[in-house]
Amino acid sequence: MSQIDPIRQFQRLTEGQDEQINLAQAALAIAATEYAGLDPAPWLESLDRLAARVEASPELSALANIAAINKVLFDEENFSGNDEEYDDPRNSYLNDVLKRKKGIPITLSVVYTEVARRRGLPLVGVGFPGHFLVKYPGPPAEIVIDPYHRGTVLAPADCTALLSEHFGPEAELKPEYLAAATKKQILSRMLNNLKGSYYRRNNYLKVLTMIELALATREDVLANVRDRGMVYFAMRRYSDAVRELKIYLKLAGKHDPEVQEVLQMLGRIKGMMN
């Protein structure tokens, strides 16, 4: 199967309104760029089977439902955060996460919310800085959950501590850090993780694939155009790099903090091409 097919499939799956996007299917389309010809059906059925075992319903309390999900995913199936191989790209592919039962915060959160959705529960992803979370919206009060740490319920003090762990003791917990993430934001963040993982491995073709997918979400367009120019530079495709970086400068505002870096990069490329 051609590499372009999953990209087109991903574009098709994400072109509508956010509420119409099937998050699991779109995540599996990302995985199909790594696993050519990947059939999403068995993995969607895997989520269905997990959900069928969860003794939860909208009529029960939020805490009872959280406990029911945690029982199946963590006590019985032993899903866990992959501390030992955190940067492994497999942690970002939904089929691998379901197969290996290991992942990073965002993919374990996708499993968590997809299982919850199949039980009619309103859980949503939370784009918390540095560590993706899940929340059970109120009333009476919303409950923040950490699927990476076996579905632990987090108090505000725990969220502050988590923020400090990633950004230092001066980091301040802001309400927007606990806002619900859209499906496109979730997919964009998954792709950003893969982009970084492959870049650190010098696998620039994979990075370009992730950028192409990310552009389909219309999230962080400027950053992805800039990054594509930087990747072309790393690949010594200087004409392509110049084209992308010029597009970035055309779209970016003059106060964009990355503009000066891009201008310096263009100057370097110009000197190398003379």
C-alpha cells in the first residue's frame, strides 16, 4: 500500500467539525504511516471489548465510574506508562499501545477516554503542559485523572506539583491548563511527539510525514511550516528549505519570536548556496 494512502485517510478523517472526528480512527491512521496497510478494525474492536468489561454508566457517580475504568485498564490489563522507553515512537501509535499495554500520557489518555466514551461517559482529554491528562466534567465538580499513573485522581495541589516537575517551582497553575482539548489538538500533540522522537533519531523522512499529517489538523500551522524548512535544511535540501522558510515569514507576524532565528537561517543558507 502506498505511503500516501494513510495520509489521505487522515486528512479525510479530520476535515470535518471537531465533534464529528473519530479520534481512535484518526489515531490509527497516524499509525498506518508506520505500519503499511494497517487494518483499524481489530484495534477498534479491542477498545470495544475493553469497554464492554467496564461496569460503568452515566447513572453512577463519577468516582465509581473512574474506579470501574481503572479496574479494567490498570488492575486487570496492566496498562502502564513506559518510563524505561519514553521516547520510543511505538508509545505514540495507538495499535502498539493497545498491543504492548505501554504508552505515554497522551496515548494512554486516548485509550482511557475512548473506553469511557463507549460507556456513555463524558470524559475528555486535557492538554496539560508537559503531561497530558483526562478530566471528568462536573457538576458537581470536575475531576482530573492521570492515566499515565494508573488513573490517579489529582487534586489541584497535585496538578501544581506536576507542573513544577516539568517547568520548575515557579510555574503557576492556570485554569486554561485544565481546559478540555479538542480532538484536533490531541492529534496535533500526538504528531508533535512523533515529530520530536523521529527528529532525535535523524529520521527526517518520518518527521516530514508527521508534519504533513499535522498540517491537515490546521493546528500550529506556522510552527509546522517553520519546522519543515528546518528539516529540509538538516537534509541539505536547501532550495526546499528556503521556500518553506519564506512561506513562514510571509505568514508570521513581525513580533513572532521565531522570526529572527528564521532570518538567520536563511542567511546561512544563502551563504552556503553561493
